[in-house]
Amino acid sequence: MAGAPDDGVLIAAAQSGDPGALDTLLRRHYDRIWALCRRLAGNNADAEDATQEALIAVTRGLHSFDGRAAFTTWSYRVATNACLDELRRRARRPALHAGDVSPDAVDPAPLPDHVVDRLDVDEALAQLPDDFRVAVVLRDLCDLEYGDIAELLGLPPGTVRSRISRGRAQLARHLGNPDRSPERPTPQP
């Protein structure tokens, strides 16, 4: 994208009412927002709903974006909140049970190993408590710094480190990799 305006230029133009700048900004960040929502929600349908809600919230709240944090960090906060709202809505919906699937359903073709590995990670992430899953996804998949995560979630940095450490330990157990030490420290930034 040679010559494409940076986020700051797009934000200023969008805040001034330029719909093209808003569209470009949303398209530029869509994949990252969707990936965050997908990992937090655990399935495509809820991730799509959360992503749509996040993009609407970004659009509505863009006038209040003041640039103190990077736009990516701010949009992750919006997306995280939208996804947590979606998870709360999901918890109120009735769940499908194995007996609800048609017995005539055809077994799908075997999946490649890298897809199976990714599905295993998604399944393991889905088993984590929301607090741990959010912290782990923001750190390990979105590559946010501890301070940014703390600010984003409104938590002390020590709490963020603890949630990441505990979440990683539970994730390792869910993936069949037992934690060998009683406490594995999270690297300091």
C-alpha cells in the first residue's frame, strides 16, 4: 500500500466526517479485530457478531479517540469489550447438544495437521476462564505489551501478569503439556 495515508491522517479525516477515510481505517484494522474476536469467542459465528459490534462501536466512538494510545490498542479495547458482551449474550442462549445433530450427517474429510493444531488451540482457549483467555490472547496473539493490556482492561500490571501466567499454565494443561514447575514466571517487558 505505497502512499497510503497513516492511521493518524485517516482518523482526523474520519473525525471530520470523511466516510472514505473511515472505510479505509476500518478495512485496514478489520483482520486484526476479527482475529481477536475469533480467539476470544471460540467460533466464527460469535466472532462475526462481535466484530460487527466492535466496528459499529469504533465508528460511533471515533470522535472520542484522542490519540493518547495507539489506534490499534484503542480498537482492541473496543473489540474486547464487544466480544465480552457477545460471550455474555451467548451464555444466555440455549446450547446445542450432541443429540441435536442429525444422525445422517456425513463425517468431513480429515483436516491437515496445522488446521487440527489450530483447532486444538481454539478448543483449549475456549476452556479458559474469560479473564485468563482475554489476557493471554491480547499478549500472545495480539502481541500487546503488558502495560497496554493493563490499561486496556483497567487492571494493575501485576494482575495482568498473573492472569497471563495462570492462563498459559491452564492452556498448556489443556493441550497436554503439563506445567513442570509450580510457578513459571512471565517474562518482564
